[in-house]
Amino acid sequence: MSTKKNTSSGSTEIRIGIADSSQELQIESDLTAEKVIEAVTTALDSGKSLSLTDTRGRQTIIANNKISFVEVGQSAERKVGFASA
């Protein structure tokens, strides 16, 4: 069995806290961290909703007044198998 290696530079992991809720959204996107931060800042400054697309093409829309925090970071490559570090 072979596994497909991700040849891109990696994906960005986004965690968004929702106001008045203990739930958090976790999204993995092909956008760079800079592009995600730019989209969040634009949404907050303009008063419009934040729209992000994940790696599978699903779109998530969050009302800007419901965003309590946004955490952006690079996704770590997940290892499969029993190999030691």
C-alpha cells in the first residue's frame, strides 16, 4: 500500500473561536497564513462576514461579530505507520 505525498508547501490550519459558544471551528486551508490573516482583518474592518474555503472545497462563512479569536498556523505533516522518530 502506498500513500500519496503532499507535494505542496503545506496547508494552513485555522482555529476560530465563536462568541457566546464553547465551540471552535477548525479549518484546514490551502491559503497561506498571510492570506488568511488578510481575509480575517478585511472582514473585521469592513463589517462583512468572513468566508474561508477548506482543502476539500467546502466553504465556511462566519459573521464578523461572532468571531472571538482566530489562530493561524502551518499544519504538521502527519506520519502514518510504525516508524520511530
